[in-house]
Amino acid sequence: MVGETKKGRYVYYHCTGYRGKCPEPYAREEVIERQFAELLKGLRLEPDVLAWVTKALRESQRDEKRFHEQALARLQAEYAQLDKRLEEMYLDKLDGRVSAAFYDRKSAEWRAEQERLQAAIEDHRQANRTYIDAGVRLLELASRARELFLKQGPAEKRRLLQFVVSNSTWRDRRLSISYRPPFDLIVDGISQAAKNGRRDQPNGSPEGNFERVGFEPT
């Protein structure tokens, strides 16, 4: 669809005509935006559910965190071992037990290995820090998508929709959208929870099926 400004202030959208004459009438920009906002409401998690899913996500990270901590310990031990070898070989060079050429070749090899280990160490440190933060930010963005959309200007609205929506169609004056991952899974999880019926469990955790979203309550 393309937009046209009428009377200097009203924006109407219509088909491009790329595939021939289109039966759909012109649609006011406000009408399309209103329907986008209504559909984005499907991403909203109730505050208690958002808190519960965030908690479940953080708890599910325990195994992931343990994996990264074990990998870090192993990599740091290998790095320290190479440091020890370099120090010992330097002393051997000073004492004449190894040649300068051998020392240069092995030290270059071991320092290159240390660089590889250091890069792997940083990868594990970053993964350990960002996994949870990224998940929580996505949940918060999903819950606030409609609110942000209503407050923003045209350029910001387009950027938000490009981030959240993969495709949209306009037929019979109704808007349909497809969400990008992982927002599609969040919508599926919310829909499934609503279908099953959510209720508060004794421990205060709302019950709902979020396994498809990637969260497994413990």
C-alpha cells in the first residue's frame, strides 16, 4: 500500500495496483493505525504475569550460568598453564637449555593460543551477562508495544512495526499481521494461557503455558 495526502492534511492509503485493479477502497491513516494498536495489544503481558515470567526466566538461567562458569574456569586454567609454560621456557632459554629460535617459535604459538582463549573467555562472560537482560528487555518491549506505538511519531511508529511485525495485509477493511520471532511465540504463549484459563497458584505464580515462548516455569 502507498499513502497519499489529501487536502494537505489527511493521509489515505490504497493499493499500488501492481497486480492489477484492486477492489479495496482507500483507507484513512488513522483507521490503519488504530487497528495496528489494537493488534499490538495482543503482546501485552499483565504486570503479575510479566513479573512471574521474568522470575521464571531468571531461574531457568541457573543451568546456563553454571555452564558458563565451568567453561570460564577451564579456559582460565588453560590460560594460566600457558603463562607458566612461557615463564619456564624463558628461564630455559636464559640457561641455554633451549635455543632462541625454538623459544621464539613456541612462544609465538602459545601466545596465539592465549589470544584465542582470551576471546573465548570474553564470549562466555558476555553471554552470561546478556542472556537474561536481552530476554527481559524483549518481554518488557512486547508488553509496552501498544503504549509506545500510540505515543510515537510516524517515523518511530514505522521503526517499531518493522522490529515487531514481519508482514501485514489489508483486506475487507481489516488489518492482519504476522509477528517476527520471538514476538510470535510470545503471542502464542499468551493466547494459549488465555485459552487454558489462568489462575493464581498457591505460591502466587500465575499458571499459563509459556513453554513455546522458551520459558519453563519451575
